[in-house]
Amino acid sequence: MQFDNAEMAAVAQALAPSTAPALPRLDLYAGIHKALRAAMADTLLALGRCDPQDADDLDEAAERVRSLLCFCAKHLEHENAFVHTAMEARAPGSSGAAAQEHVAHVAAIDTLRAELGQLLAGPEAARAALLLRFYQRLSLFVAENFEHMLVEETRHNAVLWARYSDAELAQVHNNLVASIPPAEMMDTLRWLLPHMHHGERVGMLSDMQAHAPAPAFDAALAVARFHLSERDWHKLGLALQLPVAAQSCSS
């Protein structure tokens, strides 16, 4: 993935206040991309501070990397199946460049998995150097994904907003979410809920509160309670009108 100056200038223009929609539109990318950015940054930081001579530390960092790569791979599948399909239905060719980059992402994920295995199997004497090289490789993957997501949030949204109503976009989103198995959804919520702003969090959980089975809503609340600060959890409890006992936070 390489974005030239002209492409990035177009993205910057799309972010200019004068070109923003007069009213907020439904954004299929905003929440999940916040989750991905958080997971990528957290994993990269964990890898950077990992002690190559501490086997437990290395195993923990490796598991974080595996989880991140799985998260990224699943995200690509969802975007290809639902968002790109919607774009191509009404603007043929509009997702072509991103689709090619997704192929490159899959290849990068496979390469990182193989290199992680080489790191863990490598000689102890070379582990510090192998870890540093892998950290640098992962940082490049993160940087490229950050650029890619910004293009999707600007250019792809422009395509979607010009051709779909918010109600139609909501149906695309609902179909995508319905395709995600419960275990994968809980993994996603772990990164999604704590890294949204309060209004986004309330909107998502209010919808679940109204429409999802009670066990699914309770599971999402448990994820939020574990990962939110005390202040954010209290605000959420008030907004969702949770019982006072449910709002209390253990230290």
C-alpha cells in the first residue's frame, strides 16, 4: 500500500470542514476503525516493551499479536462481503483499489504470522534482534493500515453517502453484525466499547438493550464494565438507566 501526495491531498480535502456533510451521516467505518486503531496501537506498544529474555513476557506479547492478526483478518472478510458489495452494487469499480489492498493485507498477515513463528523458534541469543525486527515489521503494517482506514473513511463514505440512505446503510450494518459469531463479537466489543466516545457507546448499547437478547446485552455490559473507567461506566449506567447496583464499580 502506497499513497502518493495527490491521493493524500484528496483525503485531506475530504476532511476539510467545508466538505463535511451538513448533517451527520451513518458511518459504517467509524466505530470498528476506532477499535482496530486501539488494538493495533496497544499491541505494538506491548511488543515494544516486551522483554526478549522473559519467556512469559514473550508468550504474552505473541498471543496479543495473534489476536490482532485474527481481528484484522476477520475485519477484511466483513468489509469485502458487506461494504464492498454495497459499493459495487451502485458504483461499480469504486471498491477496486481497496480490494487490491485487502489482498495485500491478507498476504502481510500471513507473513507476520510466519515471522512470529520464526521469532519464537529462534535461538535465544538472537531473540532480541529478531524481536526488534518483528516490532519494526508490525509497526509498518500498522502505519499502512492507518492510511488505508483513512481513505475508507473519506473516499468510501463519499461513495456510500451519495448512493444510500442512512436506513439502507443501517441495514448493511445490521446484516454484517448478524453474520458475526458471538465469541468474535465479544472480542470485538473488547476494543470497540472502551474506545468509542460516550455518545457512540450509548447509541450502540441502547440499540442492543432494545433489540438484542438479554444474555447478549448483559455480556456486552460486562465487557464495558471491565474495560471502562469508573467515570465512563457511571455515565453509561445513567444513560442506559441501569439499576444503581449495576452501576457500582468494584475497585
